[in-house]
Amino acid sequence: MAEPLRVILAGATGWAGSALARGIAAASDLRLVGAVGRRHAGQRLGEALGEPKLDCPVHTTAAEALATPADVFVEYTKPDSAKANILAALAAGCHVVVGTSGLSDTDYEEIGRAARQHQRAVLACGNFAITAVLMMKFAEMAAAYLDHFEIVDYAHETKIDAPSGTARELSVRLGHIKEAKLDVPLEKVRGPREARGARLNGVQVHSVRVPGYMISVEAIFGGRGERLQIRHDSGESAEPYVGGALLAIRRVHTLTGVKRGLDTVMQ
């Protein structure tokens, strides 16, 4: 029997990270060997989460955690620390799974160069939920047939990054198919141009930040006399993200360089 994959999880005591940590604990083919979480640094992860199977230490920084050999590093922290964590993990010889949103295309270009240099893979997923992946696939199908489309990104009032990683990934995917048509060019808009959202990868993206949402993303397509809305809504539980994240951890080693989207490793 093959040895379990050794995993380091940054953000292991957070909302999504703690659910993933418990998912790893229940998996016979994965073993959590290190965690990053400033608030619980110095403890065993099992003490912080109430899960005896999680006997790895919690470190203050990714650099400390990476002193322990590992196969896969999972980045689930904050945008301001994510890129440095990813680059450190690649330098330490780990493949990387990224669940943190807020990294730019320029950031991923730099990360891609490092991944190729170290002959490792980075799988960046704007959303690990299967319903979110399906929403993106259906939106790609629609973009092949409809010329007018925009993205609306909804999240809670304290979410710092805009748009969300899910909306940013969707804009990349749709932009690869075609640039969304604008009958009124942005430079001819009467009033603040910002009211039309941000142009990302050839698509207008609008971010809403109010209480009552977790993460919701909607792709809106229009034709003459018809409209199609494809939407993903997440609830307050992090459980929908666990299965997809475990799949990413298990299959990231089959890739090379930077890949975007969970469907990259879905059969």
C-alpha cells in the first residue's frame, strides 16, 4: 500500500481550513504533517479543533511548517500572505493547492515561473464546491452562443478582495471563449464609468458586498427578447468545499506549472 500523501495546511484553523483539516483526518490516503495558524501557534492542531486524529503542530508561519518534509502544501490564508507562502512551498519541493482568493493574474505569472523552475504544480481553485464548478462549465457553454454577458459577484460585507476568486476565475474562463460585447463602449458611458463595473479579461464584473451573503456568483447572458442567468450560491457551512479540496490535493501532482480550476483534475 502506498504511503499517505503528506500535507501542510496553511489556514488550518480558519472557517474553510478547519473543515478541510477534519476531512484530511478522515482520509486514509492523506496525512496532515503541519499546519499554519497564528492564533493557535504552539498548540497541536487536534487541541485547537477538538479532533484527536490531527496530531500535527500549528506553526506561526509557512516557513516554519515547511521545515517538515511534505508532498502538498494547501494555501488557505489571506491574499497578503498567499503569494509568499506559495513561493516558499514550491522552493521546498511541494506541489501547491490554492484556495485563497485575491491573487492577480500577474501574481500567477510569477508563481507559474517558480513552479516550472522547481518542476512542481500549482492548482488554483476559485471555488472547490462542485456546484460552483458546474456553474462555470455551464456559463462557458452559454458564452459560446451568446455575445452579451456580465458577471455579478456577491459576498459578505467584510470580504476584502473584489472580485472574489470564483468571479475572477469565471471571467478568465469566459474571456478565453470570447470578449463580451458592449454596445455602448465604456468611454462613451454618461456618468461614472465605475457604475458599469470593472473590465476583467474582456468581461464586465460587478462586486456586491453586503451582509446576508457568503459567496454567490451569477453569470448573466442576454439575447434579443431573452435572458439566461446561471448562478451559484453558497451557504454558511464550509462542508461543500471539502470534497473538491481533497480531490485537488490527491491529483495536483498529475499537473505541471499553474492550472486554474478544479475541473482541471476532474474525470
